[in-house]
Amino acid sequence: MFFSYLCKPKVNPTINNIIMKRILLILVLFLIANTLPAQEEYWSNPPDLKKIENEVNSKSSPHYYPKLVKRLTACDTTLVGSDYEALYYGQAYQEGYSPYGDHDDMSAIRKMMQQDTLTPDDVEKIMKHADKYIKDNPADPQIYYYRFVVRNYSIQVHGADSGQIDDDYYRFVMLSRAFIGSGDAKSMDHAMYVVTTAHEYFFMNLMNVRMHTQHLISQNGHNYDLMELGENEEGIDSLWFNIDINFNWLNKTFSSNNTKTKENKAVTSVDIPLNTYFDIEIVKVKSGKSKFRVVSMESYDEIIVFDSVLNNSIPKNHIIGYFGKAKWAKDAESTNLIFKANVDGKPLSFDTDIQYHGSEKFQKTSNSGIFNGVKMNEIWHDNISAIRISNIRREK
């Protein structure tokens, strides 16, 4: 398949000028030095996300995002490492940013790259999709890599003009180094910071390693993806990625979705991020459906134990619970929705939808309902980012 061409691009000697050779060598040495487990020294430069957020949104800052994007588009060679860091991480603080899901144009590009060969028309279509994608995502290193590979393929197979192939490769290298330089990924303390989970897989493709199992870990106020790897030539057992940016976006998004609850208005649905304690008050039951108010939602970072929570009485017409990592049996850990209710009348039913880590969509899942005074426990053995509780009701 043509997509395999992405992992190990064969650069045509006619376009392998001295600059590209040096850039390629720097990238390869940088990747190896920061991931081989035998390396005793580490290099880690975690981004100052708050500083970056302030700078990219300040018109008086040299890192004001529209200005940086304009310079990137022009392939301004005076851009330095801190500029590319601001470009890469700064995209998380721009309107329209989302760390999950897939852009239609990126999906189209990947689909076309699954073909065994590309015709000149295919190449032209991919370039048009790439141009549209870049308008929305100017600092994504993936798109410049894909565009570089497709252009290089077109040069070798179809004799196309080299065009801007050097510029694409340069942008790819410098934007990749921006996040690769954030940590060596060998441990939690030196995790690599990414703005989207797609870049975790992009990095693993660059390293020619494959994920065997994935774990979502929240500890000390931070969130991580731990990727345990299959056997590989580099001898790397695992990689750690810091995904605080992703979770900050989730919290802000859900907080925005829940603005009505902050105004003490009754709602019928609430989105709860992973590792959140919540208190819901039932305020109205009509025609089988209930409206409720979210009294509070507070994040926590420990792994809770099922038997140790919600043992005390709770206020009338309240549902109190935890959604996050929990231990419910000896050495058994999973994602749990633990809650307890104090409501009048018959048991309540409700709808639950879960959002898998790495996806922007919610998918319906089953539950056992709400029984007055009973501590309930729903369990998922998957990486889940959030849960949606809606349509609390009395069954007719």
C-alpha cells in the first residue's frame, strides 16, 4: 500500500540537497537520543503552557499567533525554536481547536494514501485537501510530512517539479522538534507533551514502533497516555505522553456545555469528564422525565476505592457520585461510575453515553438504573474520557 511509503520515505537524490541532508540527520539523531532506554542522560524541556497561551493571544507579543502563522506560511527561516514551540502549542488556544476527532480533509488524504499507487490526479486532489487542512491547522507537522512524501513520490514516479518540497520538509522537522523536545517520553516525569492524541501515533510511526496496550493515567494533577509497545528494533518498552492540553480542553468544553447549571438553571443532560466528583439535585419530575441541577463538579486525581466512598447519608433528591479510575476488588482497577441517590418513589432510569479516549463522539452504553439508597457501580474496562448523563426519568 502507498501508505507504507510514509514510514520510510525514499528521498530522490536529485532533491537531496545539503540542507535536507543536515535536517534529516538532526531529526534522526534527535529522535534516537531522546527515546533509547539505554541512554542514561535525558533531555527534557516541558512547555510553559500558561506563558504560551498568554503570548499567542497578545497582539503586542512577537508570538502573537496570526503573525507566527503568516511567517510559517512564508517559510520564514528566521523562525527559531521558541517560535515553533509557540506555533505548535499555541494552536491549543485558538478558536476551533479540538484534540479529538479527524478533519474531513485529513481523512480523505489518509484514505487516498491507502492505495497502491497515486496518479497525477490523485496527487493533485491530495494537495487540494492538504491546502484546505492547513488553513484550519497551520501548525500540524503531520500535514507537512504527508505533503512532502506525496510530492517526493510524484517527483520520482511522475517526474513532477520539486516545487516547495524543501519547505514542507523543513516545516515538518521544526514543528515535530517542538513537541519531541518537550520530553524524552521514557518516564512519567519526562513525558512528551502533545496537543492531540494523533501526534502520539505520528511519533510512534516516525520511530517505527507500534502500540501493544494503552493506559490512561491521572496522577498528581496531570494526565498521561502510557503506550506499552510491541517488540521493536529500538528495544523501547513504553512511551509516556502528557495529555494535559487535551484534558484542559475537555474540561473547558464541558464547563461551557454546563453553563446553565452554573446559573442554577435546570437541565436534562450533563457531560462529566474523567476523574470528577459530582452532586446532582433532582428539581422536577414531569411526564416521566426529570430536570436536574448540577450542584457541583470537582476534579480529583487519586484512584478511589469503591468500598471507601459514599458511605454517609446524602441530601434528599440528590444523586452524588464519582466518575473515574477506581478499585472495586483486590488489584482490580477500571473506569467506574459510582453513585448513590436519595430520591422519593420508585427507582429512576437514565441514559449514559461514553466518550472513548481519542474520539470526539459519545456512544451509548447500558446502565442498571438508580435505586434509592443503594450505592451503584458501573464498570468499563476501556480508556474513557467522559460520560454523559441524560434523561433521568421514572419509568411509566
